[in-house]
Amino acid sequence: MMEVPENFDHSEGRTFLAELQPLLQSDRPRIVLDCSQVQHMDSAGIEMLLNCMGEAMKRDGDIKLANLSPVSAAILELMRVDRLFEVFNTVEEATRSFQAVTLPDVPQSLPWYSPGFGPDDLKSAS
Amino acid sequence: MGLGAIVVIGVEDEASCSTASQEASALLSQPLACFDVLGRSVAGRVIERFVRADVDVVSLLVLDGSCIVKPRFVGFKNVDVQIVSDVYAAICEKLKDYSRDGIEHAFVASANAYQETDLLDLFYFHRESRQAATRSVDCQGPLNLWVVDCSKADCSKARPSDCQNLLAQAQTSSASYFIREYVKRLMHPRDLRQFASDVLRGCCSVRPPGQEIKRGIWIDEGAEVHRRARIVAPAYIGRASNIMEDTLITRFSNIEKDCCVDYGTVVENSSILQNTHIGICLDVCHAVASGNMLLSLGRNVVVEISDPSILRANGAAWKSAPAKDRKRANNGTLFSRRKLKQQAVSELQPVAGSAPEPCGLEPNPIQG
């Protein structure tokens, strides 16, 4: 999880991007950006967000936005970027959404059919 | 028997002296009553109603520094405009002048509310009730519209505080005039949006100016609408505005005069106030935009857009803007028109190597 700076413009965005870069370089980066502090965001900031999402998706990862401040929500909606990101009310919800995607490991020893009603049950029934 | 009217611009209602007015001042540089809504400001409409009611003289008192007195206020017949620093002192002076000129009754109104009551009926009600001042009320409470009896108020000797007391006492007096007709108070920029929506819905007697090119679509003089732009009724496009290709104007939206809505932008349930340029490929939804400020009504937040390619003031303000900003707006940063066109052209061109290979006419394995 990373917090987006209050003034998310070209100069602040570069610093932010430098901090985010190691996460983006990892395998399947799953990043949640907390936008609660954002009070100003310009098109350079939006472009940076889109680039980050592009980088994350190239590595089979994703970036999700959480806790949008009213200003950031209004700007993202104005620039039609809100529909490109998954947006959550809280950071916890966003984090949980990443966990929900991963499927639980199924033991290979289990048969493909329902274990509660196998061939033995059929025999005993007849 | 003469009848006068004093219209005041720049004085806030008691109810609006709150965070709402702070938001309004953050968004707008002048009082809400001075902004055009469907081609004419509410102040202009209030004055027009007095002129139509055959009031002998209308005095417009503008609080100093609150707004620029526009030529159209001066353009009315029998309307004199005065810039004042103390409103109550100015009202008192005006009432004295009226009294001296033989005008016995005067309307005193704030331009912050538009009402469609019968003004002569209000006057007759006041005369029959035999009180110094009569205040009008509606279902939401008292309105800043009074009728003052100059002779009973003894205006020739009155002081500003007496005048203020007189207007205040009218609220507590037993006989107030109840307005059943349409009333719109302007306390917040969202009221401008609501007023525009009400007019387009036909909730009041105001009709948008210009030509109704299709049912519910009004295009004012000099406005240009691209043939690929889509306007869904009801909507209003103001004087000399420019609606570019692939835009969508829908759900009771009004674009005021000298605005530009650029390529691919959607304006939905929004008011674009005068001299505003909306950039390309944007979604302006449930909002009021003025210059580079955007009030999102859904989120109740005012956003200042520093990027001139997205949102900016048009006209004289833009011409005096720094050359750097103008260059930036022309080039754009994220969605420039050039980028979009290049993208569109590249999508149309066939990509080398991606064309499907021609099917070989080999013998059918089934038929041999």
C-alpha cells in the first residue's frame, strides 16, 4: 500500500513514481494506492497513474485505488479515469480484493467427483 | 400614486451566510444573481419583472466590489444603477428620494431570489393591511421582498438603522404576503443549476431565449453546434458558444454564452457558466463549471483545475493569460487532439503482419 501525495502534480509525481518503481518491478505487483490525502491532482498526475497501471498489468499485476478524497474522485471522474481503476472505500477492502482473486489450493489426492458420494456408496445403495 | 422598486445585489441572505456562501465565493467571482442562467442573470430577471409591472422607477443598488455593473442592467428603461458601500443607508436615501418625488410605495427586493408572484397583488395586499412594511414569505420562510409605505415610514427623516429596523419588523408583523407561485432562492451555486433545470423542465414561466430548433433544444444567437455533436432535449446552448464534434449535451444541461465544449466531451446534468472552455474527452457530470473551477454537486466539493487544457476561462481572461499556459492548452498533456487523431488514424491503418493469411484452396480431406 502506498499513499498518494497531497499535491499529485508533475514534480511530486516523479518523487512518488521513484518510490513506487521497486514495487512495480516485482513479479505480479499488487498495489493499493491510498488517495485520501490528495487535494490537488493535474493531468501529469493522472498520466503517471495510468503509466503505473500499464506497468503493473504488463507484469500480470494490478493497481487499485482506495479511500478517494472528494477532490481526487471528482478529478478522476472528470477525466474518465475512474472507470479504468478498481476503486474501494477503504484500503482494507482493496487489499482483501487482491486476496479474493487467488484460488485456494486443492489437494491433488482428492477425486474429481464429490467425495461424499463415491462409487462405494453407489454399490452399497444397490 | 407612484410606485418605485429598489433591487439590491451583493447582500447575502441570513440563511446563506454559512459554508454554502463560502463555497460560492470559492467557485465564483461575483454574486450568484449576476451569473447568466439560460441567457439572462437572475438580477436581470428580477429587474425585468418590476419593469413589466409598470413600476415608475427602478433603482439598482450594487454593493461595492461585489460585481461589475453590466451594460444590460443600465439598458432597461427607468432603471438607475448605483454602487454603494452601505446598503441600508443607500436604501434609506433612495426611499427619501422617492418620498420627495411623490412616490408613496416602494418594493425593496434582493436579487438573490427569483419569484413569480403578482407584484401588483402584493402591493394591493400591503395597502389594505395598513402597515409600514409588508414582507413576502413562501413555504420555505421569509423572502427578501418587501413593500414599504414611504409616508408611514416617514422616510424623509429616517436614518439607516430605522430603515433596517423597519424591514426587520415586517418579518414579525402579523400580515405577511404568502407567495404560492414559483420561487428560487440563490444561496449556493447548486441553486443556479436547480434554476436552470426548473426552467428547462417548464416548472416556471421563464422560457429560454433563442431558437427552439427541436422540441426542448434551445440554441441562442451565434452558437455553433457541430453536426456530429449530440444534444438531448431539454438543453440550452448560449450565445456565441461552440459545441465541437462528438460531444454529448444531455439531461437538462445548459451551456451559457461564450463557452466552448471541446471534442468528445460529455456534459450531463450540468451547468457551464459563461466564458468557460471545457477540454476534450471529459465527463462533466452533475456539476457547475465556471472558468477553471468545477463544483461537483454529487460530492459537494469545489475543484480548481490548474491545467488549462482541461478547464479554463474563455474570452478576455484567457487572452491575457501567460503564453506558457496557452501553449500548454493547445498542445494538451494527456489527451491532446493531435494525439487522439493520430491514435484514430493508426487504428484505421492495417498493421503490417497482422493481416489474415489467404486461405489456400487445398482439396477437401473429407471429399478427397
